Amino acid sequence: MRRIKSSLAVGLSVEFVDRELALKRVEEWADRGTRLVQVVYGPEGCGKSTWLKQSAELLKELGFHVIYVNPLQREYAAYVDVKDVAKRLAEAAAERSGVAEVRLADLAVQLAAFLIKKRRRKIAILADDVFQAIGVDKAASYVKWMLSVIEHPPGEYERIVAVAATSEGATRREIGRHAWASQYPMWNMARDGFNQLYEQIPSAGLSAEEAWRWTGGNPRMLGELHAAGWSVEETIRQIAEMKRLAALAASLTAEEREWLEEALEDPDALFTRERLPLLERLVDLNLVVDTLPERDARSWIDTPPPEKNGELGIGRYVAWQTPLHREAVRKTLRLAKTR
């Protein structure tokens, strides 16, 4: 299988590594098809998009007609033998009226149905970050639409693989209200795979151990460190600014601030009835991931995180997306006290 290359930072391309278990799961889906839509969620930048793009390559080699879309990035791939499919995706991606994102998301499903009408027997729909493009409130209806192609196709088919990936915590709650999807978490890269990625970076300004300790294996955060000249302080500042953490700190009651400070040491401290509203706010800001399943490999799309790891901010039920996110919150709370 051809290993794709992706951009880790401006001017830095790396080859796909690791995620062998996740690719084996795709092979399993290809063997039997997906009865429900497979929704994969996890920390921002953990590698879901790269895995989906590599999965498109794998499914193509397994004889599938593949449609991959990432509306937010206006990216698409069409591994099909029907010229009109790629043409329509290209036209949507080039749209300048502000509706390109929604059109690409819609076309993924519409064109899958079109291929079935054209009597293509094996179809794969890979929808990357579509919920952020169309709105969280429409996530469930989009999944239902994907499912309708499986359950009520416009023609006969042999197998369909339907996968959607998201980092939006609110999306999981919306989709989870219905029985239209199976949800699987993906975590940051395991240590060995992260080291393979790190070794592709020339003249890294942090040791592999330091990079691991700050990123927790998150590829995007590794790229952000590279872009910031390997300055941990600058990367933390950017996270705090992007997530508007000063506004979060200003909105907290004294009790909530205490809870959040406890969560810096043990994220599971938030997993109680009275603290759930604060936990949901942190999930919606993509600072933490909640309700982590048991570390049984079948419950995860790839290698699960450890049961608990205080250094990386991982609890049994709740985990900080990366140590950098946790440190950004810690520094923001410290600054808020001095004002």
C-alpha cells in the first residue's frame, strides 16, 4: 500500500506511520461492510484525518470506489471510474460563495448514492470534519442520511463502508441520542509510532522525550511546536489565545475554579454529577475528552491510552487532549489570580 505524505507544518511533509491497528479495522469493515455509520472521535490533531486519507488508499487497493471529503479544508479525493464524480467535487471545492463546505459535505453522500445507481458494487464514504462544517445541530441528521444509503440504497450493492471523523465533543452527544452510528475513540499516537514520526523531523529543537512529554503523542501539537521554533511557551500562549481561555477563567465561580485546579492534577475529578456542566464546557472547547471507554482494544480504533497517566493528564474517564492544553489552562488560571 502506498504510504501518503501529509504536512506536519509549513515546509515539513512527513510519511504516514503507525496506526496499523486502525488500518486493520478498516480492512475488517471492507470485508463485511458497515451496518451502521462508523463515527471516529478523538483529540484535535491526533491523526484522524491522516488515517482517513490513508484508509482511502487502502480501500482503493481493496477494490472500493472511494469518496473522501474534508469540507473545512476543501479537500477531496475520488477514487472512482466515473468522471462526473471528481468533476462535481472539484467544482464544489472551488466554490467561492461561502457554501463550498456544505456542498462538499452533501456531495459525499449524494455521489455515493449516484455510484450505486451506476452499479458500482463496493462503495466507501469517508467524511472528515463534516459536522463542524455543517453545524453540530445537523450532525445527527447527516449521520442518518449516510445510514439511509446503507439501508435504503437506490440500487443493489455488495458492500458499503461509511466513516465520519470528528473532534467535536458536542457532536458525540448529539449523535449518541440515536442508534444510527457506532462510535469509536482514537487517541494520540502511541510512543513507538510517535518516535517514528519525530525521527522524520530534521534538526528538532526538543529531544524525543521532551516532545513526547509535552504533546502526549499528538502529531498536530508536534507540528505546532516546530512552527513555534520549538518554544513550549509560545505554543501554550497560542493555545490559550485560540481557546479564549482568559474568558473561560473570568466566567468561573470560585468553586468552579477550585474544581478546575483539581482537574489539572486528576481530570477524573470532573467526573461527578455536580461538576458535569463544567466538564461539558471543557469538552465543547476541545480541551478534554470525556467518558473514555475501557481500555479494551476492541472499544478503540487504535491503541488505547493507558488506564491512568498523571504526567500526560490521562484519567480513567476523562483526559486532557494533550499536556500542552492542560498547561495552557494552568497558566491562565495562575494569571487570573494576579489580576
